[in-house]
Amino acid sequence: MPQQPHHDPATYQGRPLPRPGEEVVDQGLGFDVGTLLDRRRLLQVFGLGAAAAGLAACGGSGGTSGTASAASSAAAGEIPDETAGPYPGDGSNGPDVLEQSGIVRSDIRSSFGEATGTAAGVPMTLELVLSDLAGGGIPFEGVAVYVWHCDRDGGYSMYSEGITDQNYLRGVQVSDAAGRVRFTSIVPACYTGRWPHVHFEVYPDQAALTDATSAIATSQVALPQELCDAVYAQPGYESSLATLARVTLDSDNVFGDDGGASQLATVSGDVTAGYAVTLAVGVDTGTTPTGGGLSGDGAPSGAPGGGGRGGPPD
């Protein structure tokens, strides 16, 4: 009997197609993520990665025009490890909001539990898209992401004078099958010594939230200047406008190493409808986390400082 010819499975750029009978664009999310990673690595080889990132973040201050496709993009590399600052609220420096029932939520504008306060400000939706770099860049499903940031006066709930009894602007979400978490919040202030930012910690799963040392990544999101310029011209943010004029991404003590190249979010929206802020976050569980340590004075601040209630350094 004649030997039947051997047919290799259908491939694209040397990679087997999970759905050989369908078009390349219909191969599924996992295949798409791998393709995006390959393309971004190629751009970096030719020195185009930074330029592409800069173009994606550009937009007008009247209604910033970020890139909607960023929400489905994978991170090009591991997110830099950063300090958790002096006000993490994860039990490593006093209060522990992660032990409180109700911390897993998407809308973090209001306090929960026995606290009843709500943070006022221009609405902001924050979306982080996590990639499992140790797993080949696939979407990182099932990890717990804790985010926190200051209010429009520069104060941190649970720490700053006048709001130690509040726990707003803190929350946890567990990433979905696409590696996404999404939070509804407000645009934070710019306080003395820091570029406007959002803190976050990534934990292996929701159960790991009980131990701050189990975080597999700790980093910060840098807000684009066009968003800040527009928001800080609004009532309630007056002090931030002057403070922003005294700091740049290059002079910031966290983002200054590279001007926030891999931590600068993309943005769309305006001050009327609110803003959508997105960042691709690569997490590599094959490396040892070096972030998360406390910085600054390590104690609650209540002294006035550029940003209103206090000027926390991190």
C-alpha cells in the first residue's frame, strides 16, 4: 500500500494554528496575544517600541484620544517593581483594608463597611490588562489586583488627617479570562513631589490577600499629562494645577528612571463624560519581586503640602 503523505498542521509565522480551518483573525484570544507580543518585541528590536508607545498616549486636552485597542494588548515586558509608598492599607504599615468584607468591588468611589464617605472628583475608569509572562504572555486569569490612590485633595483614606475613618479609593478585583480588571474611581490629585499616579499590587489569587508579602507584583500607573491638564483646570482640583507645574515624569522619584515608559496609561474621554484609563501589565512569576517596600516617612501625614490634606512623597 502506498504511504500516505504527511501533512504538517497549518501554521502562521511558524506557530501552529489552534483552529486550522479558520482565518488567522479567528484563532482565539490566546493566539492573538502571542501574535501581539511577537510584534511588540520586533518593534523593540528596531528601536520603535518607545515611539509607538508615545504615539498611543498622545491626544488633545479637550477630549483625549487614547487607543481603544490597548485594552486587548499584552504587555511588552515585565512591569517595573515599585514602592507601595507609605499608605498601602494592606497591613504592612498599620491599617489592613484587605481583611475587610466588601473590599472585592469594582466601584471604589465610596467607603464600605461602617464608613459612609464618598470621594468627589472627575470620574475615571481604570482598566489593567494582565499578561502571564512566565506562561508565554497569555492573559493572566484569576489573579487578585488591589488598587489604591489619593483623593482630589491629595489625601489617602485610612491615613490622612480627616479621613482616617474612611476606606474609599481602595478595592480589589479578580482578573477575568482576558486578564482584565476594571475599577470605577475618580481622577486623583497631584501632590507635592509626585507625578499623578495609582498604586496596585497583584496577588496569586483572592485567598492570598491576607498576606501582603505574597504579592507577585507591586507597581504604579502614571496618568497622562493631557488628562491631568484638563482635569486640574476643574473646580475642586485647583491646588493640583500648581503642583503639576512643578513636577515632570522625568523628575518624578518613581517614574523618573525611564519617564514612565512602561507605566504610562493610555486614555480616552473628557471631563464631562469621564475618562477611561488603560495599562497593559506584564507579570513574571519567574522573577523575584523587589517592589512593595514602604517609602517616604512611613507614617500618616496631615500637614498641608501642595496637594491639600497632605503631601505624601510616594
